[in-house]
Amino acid sequence: MDKLTYILLGAVFILGMVATVVANMFGHYDYRTGVSIWFRGIFRLDLHPDLMAQAPIGFQLHALAPFLLFALWPFTRLVHAFSAPIGYLWRPYVVYRSKDDKLGNRAQGPGWERAGHRTRG
């Protein structure tokens, strides 16, 4: 799913760049009087679907791609953005113990014994 997310995120970026470049170089469409008002209307619950219907196909595809990304969001690792990792502030460190027979040159501190070789006290 991560690869699909990256592809879709790249598509949002590329579609936006292409739509803007094409509109500025070859067309006479001003997105600030159409798509921009339509987008703000989503947040104000004042929808103007006719503004998006009049927009060039590049802007329509660019607006559709983030909606697809948001629909895919709960099924990817991006869902973790909705949960605040406050528990990590008080979580103990994860101790990794080696199962290798060779130990390093440094002396081990308390609580760092090798797994399976604890001394009884």
C-alpha cells in the first residue's frame, strides 16, 4: 500500500504542476477565479460544483487525486497520523540483546545481560 500511496502522492504533485504550466502557457484559465473558490467552498460548506465543471480536465484530475489519496489513507501506514503518540513519551526503551556468542570489548552495565545467560543472585 505504501507504494500505491507514493504513486498517488506523486500523481497529485505532477498533475498540479502540469495543470498549472499548461494553463499558464497554452490556456487562459485562471484557477483563482474557479478552482480556488470551489476548494474554499468545500471548507465553508458552500459548494459550487459548476466552477469545477468549467475547469480544464487537468485541474479536475488534480482535484480528484487528493480525494483518492484520502480514501486510501485509512488502509496505509498514514493512518497513524490520526493517533497522537503520547504514550511514547513514557514508554521504556526497547532493549535489544544479541544472541551472538562473541561479546564486544565493553563491559556490560546492569540489566544488559545476554539473553539466556542471566546469573542468579
